[in-house]
Amino acid sequence: MLIKDGIPTKEDLAAVLPSEERLAKGPVAITECFQNIACNPCVAACPQHAISMEPDINATPKVDPDKCIGCRLCVKACPGLAIFVVDMSRPEDKALVTIPFEFLPVPQKGQLVCGLNRAGEEQGWFKVTQAVSGGKKNMTWMLTLEVPKELAMEVRNIKVGGYRDGE
């Protein structure tokens, strides 16, 4: 249960996940922010106005998946590291998952990383397809991992230091 262990329930996730149809169309942001707190950098960062907070800044962010283009600016802006971008549109059995990352060392493109689920359990080794810095003022990196499609809604972090050269 989220309030006790920090892990969202299936019901929590069902409320924020886009439809399978939308997921198949291309990258889309998924907000896994479940607590009402005064925070809205994701709203301000979205050039498509796809993220809203109603009735006010204390509400949880909601993504309009039809407006979202998966640009990942919200991932970089979220101080809670609670936004991910998932791309299930690839024709093969792989998906791309972009996660926020704030540890050192930062894995680099081409390396394999040990992917973790929300409970911190290892899900396998996945290739980093992109590592993008948040810049000098924002030390949040955005790592894009290539994962099997069946794990795209599970992989949400990586094991710090759990890196190796790609195969």
C-alpha cells in the first residue's frame, strides 16, 4: 500500500496509465505522483499543455495522453522523480522507458544497467539508448532504457553502480 511502503497499488496505477491504444501510438508521459502536495513544475514545463492540476496546485498532476508528445521535459522538471515516458510504438518486442536519475556515476549510452521495479526488485539488464543531462542547474539526468514490452510498465529505476558494457 502506497502510504505504508511507497509502492502504488494496481488501482493507483490504473488511474494514471494511458490506454493500450494510446501507448501503441508513441511516447507518452506517465505521472506516478499520488500525493497531494503543492508542486507544479511539470505543468509549467509542458509545451503542449498536456499536464494539469485541478482544482489547484495541491492536486496530483493529470496527463492528457492525446495532447502529450512524449518530449520528456516534465521528467526533467519533476522534483519528486515521479514522471516517466513510455514508448510502446516500436514494431519489435522492445519498448523504451525514460526514467529520471540523480546518482553518480551516470551510465552512458550503450551500457547495460540493472533495471528495478517500484519495489526495488531486479527485473533484468537493459541497454541505455540515451543519457541526457538536465543541465548545470538541474542535475536530473534522463535515461532511456530499451526493455521488453512486458516490462515497460514495471521498470522504474536502475541499480546504482549496476552497470556493465553493452553486449
